[in-house]
Amino acid sequence: METLIKENIKTYTTDGKVRHKSNDEDINEKIGKILGSKWNEYRKKWDAVNNFEIQTDFPMFLHLDLHQVCNYSCPHCNISHLEELKKQFDGKISEKMDFEKYKRIIDEGSEHGCPSVEPQGTNEPLLIKDFEKYLKYAHEKNFIDIMINTNASALTEKRSKQLLDSGITRLRFSLDAATPETYKKVRVGSIPLEKVHKNIFKFLELKEKGGYKLPVTGVSMCVIRGNEHEQEMFEKFWIDKVDMVSLQAFTPPNYAPENKVLFQSFFPESFKGNRKSETEKKELQEFKCVQPFQRVVIRNDNITACCNTYSNQLSIGHLKDGIYNAWNSDFAKQIREMHLCGRYYENATCKRCVETTDFE
């Protein structure tokens, strides 16, 4: 039986940084059977963007940083290095996005037919008491792909029911460990892993008993030094319990030349480092980042071209001028042209991100 499960596991990635695994059918095909042609058309267009076949006049994905607060202090996350983070973001972290501003963003996206949104950023979303109304509003405005990540520590039975009724499409639980010992080590300040599992299992139980087809569920592990030995254990434990298991390459939370020792300590032992083999050098030279073609990230009214910690240095516009204008700004077009031609190294921020990330 174990061999059969292994043979049936489907693995895919869109950016080389995150490997998604499913023991069932392809996740997008699964959602397509639930939501129909509208979803399938969206994913066909998304794939064309990812393959650099088309460019859209408005981003297909709005990545919103609602705030920058978490109840954990994971050492490999930028929230745990606030002073360094502030340096990257003009001396301040994300202010909480009020609901009226959020509605204006969603409204503009809806007017342009934007299909997907992640109303989260780098934080724990369930710390916002009325977070479900953010999800509902996007659903009411015809966003078809609404996704969030949570550490599940605040996932009470009540919150589970609210999430199930919110219209969310994808829900991923960020865990980073397979055993209680490793979880306590890499998820500093966390509640015990057993309680997190209990919260997730209750959510899955409520979903099944309530006959909810959505959201699809997943778990994720950011692979770092300290948990890399548990990748296979993590996958085996979750592969038949959720729709998807994701293994994510570590990206430095606060990289700068002066604190090189800090970020190096998080990389797994298997990190390829400077990629000295000719094959790896060729792969790196040919790398094209797809994020500037897919999305915008909005943080403190600043609109940026990607989700990288340093994306503030890739500002393409300001919220007061609108998302459409930022997306079609000269700088945004320059970034896309640079990556389309495989010249990521011409931008210092892009070079820093690409060359300090371990790709598959």
C-alpha cells in the first residue's frame, strides 16, 4: 500500500521554490470540478502568464499585507527580526490595514476582473478578530481564488465554522515540523504541536461533516537547518489527511551583507550555496522570476512587484494612484522586461533574492 501511495503522489512547482505534493488528483483540477469553467479559464490564463506567453493589463493576484503581527517568534521568519525588517521598510513595519482601505483594493481588483487574492502577508491572520469578513467581502466581489496560511494556534471550533462559511478557496496550515521536539525548536513561542494537530483535525472533521467541498486544505514546511531531516516524515503523516503537502525552499528573512552569518545559520545542510557546478550555473543564468508578471504586494499603501522581504525596494507605485497605474508604470514594465530576458542580476534586489535561494 505504501508503494502505491508513493507512485500516485503528484509533485509540481510554479517557481522552483515551493514543491507541492498531492496524493489525490491535481489540486487545480479538483477545484475546477467544483467551481467549473470560470475556474478553469482562470487557471489556463494563470499558466499562460507563468509560461511568459502573455502579459495582462492588471495583476492576476493581489497579495495584501493586512498587518505584521504574529503570536510566534520563529527565528527563520522576518517578523522575528523586526529591527532588521524596519530597515528594509523605511523604518516601520506594516500598519494594520483597516477594512475600508481593504474594500477599496478589492473593489478595484473586482472592476478589473482580478481572480485571486491573499489577504494576509507576513503575519498570523487569525489574530484579526473579524478576519472572516475580509474573506467574505472578496468572495462577494467575485474573487474566485481566495487563500490564506495560518499556524492554526487560534483555530478554534468557532473560527473553523466561520472560515468554512467565508468563501475561502484554499487554506494552508504552516507547521514546519513533524515531531513535537522539532516544532518547539523551530516554532518559538508556539503552543504544543499536539494542540495544533487537534485544531486542524477538528477543522477537517467539521468540513467533512458539513459537506463543504472548499476550501482545499494543505500543510507546509519551510525547509531549514533543524527540520530538513523530517521532510519525509512530514509528508507521510499528512499526505492522506489534507489535499496538498508543500515543501518550501528557505529564503533569507533579513539578508544583508553585514549579517551574512545570521542567514547562513538557517540554510539546511543540503543548501547548494554558490552553485559551483556548470549545470547549476546554467540554470541560474536562465532563471526568470514570474512574480512581477503575476501579482502585486500591497504594504503600507506601497505597491511592489513581488513577495520578497525586500520588495519595498521594488516599489512600482502608491495605492493612492491605484493598482492599475502601478502595474502599468514604466518601472513595473522595466522589471518585467528584465526578467523576460533573463537579466535578473541587473537589479540588486532581484539578484540578492535569486542568488540566496535554494531552487529545485
